[in-house]
Amino acid sequence: MGLLLNEVRDRALKRPWLLVPPLLGLLGQNVLALLSPGAPGAMALKALLVALLAVAVTTLFAELWLGDGKSVNPGRLVETGTLFILPYPLLSAFGFMTMPLAYWLLHANVPQAVSEGGILLILAAVKMAAFVFGAVSAIAAARRRESAGAFGALLLGARVLWANLGFFFLLLAGFWLFQEACVFLARALAPGPLSGFFTTAIPLLGCVAFPIEAWRSGRLKTA
């Protein structure tokens, strides 16, 4: 893992434009926060815009990482965006499946510690699912030329993740905990936009940069 960390660091230092996607994500978060929560359909619209923003930011980051780091090919950008947006229905379905359990925990006659712990576990599961789908799409973007289409590339990405499940569990769980720690410290020590930047930038590294470099370096088992 140490060598992989060095490789990711060296590649990132050669691509200063990689700062643009998380900064755009931070800007988008601030703009979406201005939406009136009381307007008809505002919650649904905001959820859709949040998803589109996440896809756009991740797609741009992935293309800058895979390419020369300073330019983006429009055709490849569309291909990569397709790979990141296709898993969203599955992620949304997983989120909706957890809602009844969350509702029950909030209203059931159970100790507060059990209710709060259960909610935290649900949030962690949804977050890890988002990280997993991101990693699958990132590997699919790196392997897109090996398949006949987007679904084929995503299948290749899923097979690689399954074949290296232990590695990805440690990687994604580690980045999730690292993100939570950085956001907590940023909010405690320097309230402001820094925590929003960490919220966007750290998943981009953990779900895009590291899986792509792990695959390209030959560290992962071929499915």
C-alpha cells in the first residue's frame, strides 16, 4: 500500500488541475444549499442535482487522472460520465431499501443508543455502497477499451472488485474513516469551506485515483 500511495502522490503532483473538480464540487454544494427547502418538489430536485453534480465532478476528475492532466476529450468525457451515472439507480434503490429500517429505528420503542447506533450503521452502509459503485466505475473507465460497451466495462470493473474484495474493503473503509476524521477536524478547528472540500476530494482519491492506479500497476487480480 505504501508504494501505491507514493505512485498516486507522484501522479497527483504532476496534475495540479485535479484541484478543479473538488473546488467545483464545493461551489456546487454552496449553490445547492441556497435552494428553498419549502418550494414544491424542492427536495426531489435537490437530490437529482446533487447526484448530477457528483457524477460531473467525479467524471472530470477521472478524465484528468487518466489523461494528460490538463485537457479533456469531449468524447471520452461522455463515455466516462456514462460509466459513473449508470450505477446510480442501483445506489438509489439501496438507499430506499434502508429507509423503512431507519424509520423503524427512529420510532420504535428501543433504547436511544440502539436507535442512534442503527442509524449510523445504515448511513455507513449507504456511504460504503457509494464508494463501491465509484470504484467499480473508475476501474471500468480504465478498462473501457477491453469491452464492447458501458455495461461490459462496468461488469469488468465489478469482477475486479469482487476478485480483490479484501483489498477494496480495507481501501474504501480506510478512506471513509479518513474522510470522516478530516471533516470532523476541519469543522472543529477551521469552520468554513474546508470541510466541504474534504467531503469531495477524499472520495475522489479513494474511489477513483487509488483503484485506477492499483489496476494499472498490476497489483489487482484479473477477474
